[in-house]
Amino acid sequence: MNNDTKQPRIYLTLRETADLLIVKPRTVYAWVADNRIPFERKGGLLRFRLDLILAWNEPARKQTTIQNHRPPCYPKGAPVKAATGKEHDVGLQAKR
């Protein structure tokens, strides 16, 4: 008997995926239409496996060098150090 315990697959909705990747839902729709992002259809709905999305996004996270950009691994509101070395709270800026 195999003692390996399988982790249950975690599926995300389109909105959850967009929030994780910090993009708009319509961007995720466009990626699906172009087959640029791993997805499955469950009961006619789009679903995204968390493990596949994280693996798919890993190369983009390594190339991120834009100042004040918050990679998906940072929670909203966490301070980010810009190239100047000063902390910026980009997640909580006031809307104008």
C-alpha cells in the first residue's frame, strides 16, 4: 500500500486567479482565449488549478524588476522597497 498522501487539488475562480496575478478578469479571459494560461472547464465554468498557475507565473515573478510593482506573493498593503530604498505603501494609496 502506498503511504504517500496526495494533496487535494485547489481550484480558483476567474476572479480569484485575476486577484492572485494582480490583473483584471478580462486579462485572464484574453489569456484563456489565446491558450496562454493553464485552465480547465468544470461544468461550463472556467477553473484554474492553483499549483499550475503558480508554476506558470514563476518565470514572470523572477523577471519582475519594475519599481513599485507588487508580485503576487506579497499581500495587499505590505510595504515595498523601491529602487531608492524608501518604503512605499502602494497597496493603500488614496484614490484621486
